[in-house]
Amino acid sequence: MEEKLKINIRKAKSDDLPILEAIRAEAFAPVFESFRQILGDAIYETAQKREDEDQGRILASMFSSETEWFLYVVESNGEAVGFVSFRLDEANQLGEIGLNAVRPAESGKGIGTRMYEFALSKMKDVGLKVAMVATGGDESHAPARKAYEKSGFNVSIPSVWMCREL
């Protein structure tokens, strides 16, 4: 029988930024490469590259006292292996899971599911009625979609993002 992975989830501290940035960069590198392959170099450079590069700045902004995002570190054996952000819109009874990642070497161990369940429990604790998360529909996002579905996200609106060169 497989032993349940022992993890600790704690609020992020400012000195966590370098390791969380490393996890983010490593986890999203294949996604960004997939976008480049799908779009081609010319469209990627104009339409997507800046957004991909901004992701690191978005993560850093979550350490600001002004942010609406809660950011938590997921540790296994005292080492950061992932992170999850979420926000709580109590006025509209809506919670949103935002930027999150698991170190690729740790994927498939249930860490993503555990961190989503953690975020969902925080949403339930304040009485929110709906949780949402946005993710890509391309193949590089299939593991994320699988983890979200495992955590009970079962209603979706497919969308298509289309580009062309001029």
C-alpha cells in the first residue's frame, strides 16, 4: 500500500520568492515552449512572449501587502515543491485559484490536488459558494486540467484563442 505523501502548506514569506520563481520557471517552461510551437515564432514573439515573461512579475507582486492574492508554499521534507495562490471575493461569494505550480520532478504525486484542496478549504471557510480556475486547453495544460478535475472542478466553458499574422 502506497504511503500518503507528507506535505506542509504554509503562508509564503518574502524570502521564498527565489525558490518559488525557480519552481514557476521550471514548471511553465514546457507550457511556454508549447505555445511557441503552436503559434510559430513570429506570432509567439508578438502575441504571447510578453505575457509569459510577465508571469514572474505577477508572482513577485503577490508578496506585496497591497495584493488581493493569498500565496502559500507547499513543502515536502522541508523543501518547497510547489505553490498556490488564490483570492477570496466574499462580496460575490467567489473564490479563484490563480498562479500555481509544482516542481516537475514532483508531479504525479498528488501535490497539486492537495494544494487545490487546501485553497478550496480556505474558500469554504469564509462561506464562498463557487470556486473557479482558468487553464489552457492545449496539450501542455493537460496535467493541470487533470489535477483540477480531480479536485472537483467539473463545469467548464471552452474557449479558443486565435491569431494570424498580418
